[in-house]
Amino acid sequence: MTPVLSVLVHNKPGVLNRITALFMRKGFNIQSLTVCITENPEISRMTIVMSDMDEAALEQVMKQLHKQIDVLKVTDLTDQAMVARELALIRVSSPIAERAIIHSLIEPFRANVVDVGRETVTVQVTGDAEKIDALIALLRPYGIRELARTGLTALQREAASSADPKRAGEAQVLHI
């Protein structure tokens, strides 16, 4: 299982370092980590995706996170309904004659050209990792010059209505 944790922390210097040091000390690998201020400027949200681990190891990680002074809340999103997105910026070799081809390739992915240079275009795409991987694979033959990815960021979905028994307890990821 690839765990996804949402961790609310105090927005103070050194918190990120203390959290990542905890993972290092325990020998757990972070696959991706996104951090940003929430709707409250005194609180930051960390979305942590870890390498595959068993239930016991995940439980140990969560206990260790709860012990941290600056941690306010830890939510395991792994089996929860969540909205999850990733962003990638891809700079592709694109002589003027090939730009129409690049545009036609990125259109089905709802990707956008966000910068144009003499010899390159920079494409922005959001979605799940599989969608981004597929676009990268399509663009690779044209020559990817640079690539930057954010890693997963996620929010737990609002609880399903008790009036809809089909959805209650369903684990879903919404990728728009």
C-alpha cells in the first residue's frame, strides 16, 4: 500500500525540517511531499506520500507524527475518498513548424502552453500521476528539455450523505 497522509502543522520555521527528520530517523522514505499555508495563515498542510509499507509501519509513522509538538492533526487519506492532483511543467523542444503538433497532443490532456520560446514551449498539466506520465511519454519523442513535478496534493472529500447508501464508506479518488 502507498500511504497518503494529510498533516496540519503550525506554520513556523523549522517544522518541515523536524517532520522530515522524523522520517529519516525511522528509515521511512517520502515519495512526495507538498506543503503550503492553509486558509488559516498560522497553519500549513503537508501532503505526504510514502513508499509502500505495511499497516504496522504506517501506524508507527502516525504515532510518531502525533508526538510532534507542531503537529495539529494527522489524517490517513490512503483508503479515504479524496480529491488528489499533481502539477507538472514540461519544457519541450518545439521548432515553429512542430507547434501545431504539440498543441494537438496536449489538448486531450487539458494541458496548456504557459510559455513560448524560440525553440521550446512549456506545457502545464494537472491531474493524477498516470495522466501526467502518459503526457510525458507522448512528448518525450519531441525532446523534453526540462521537467518539474509538484508531487501529490490532496484533500479529503466531504463525507457522503447517509441518504446515499451506495456511496457511504466508498473509497474514491476524484481526478478532474
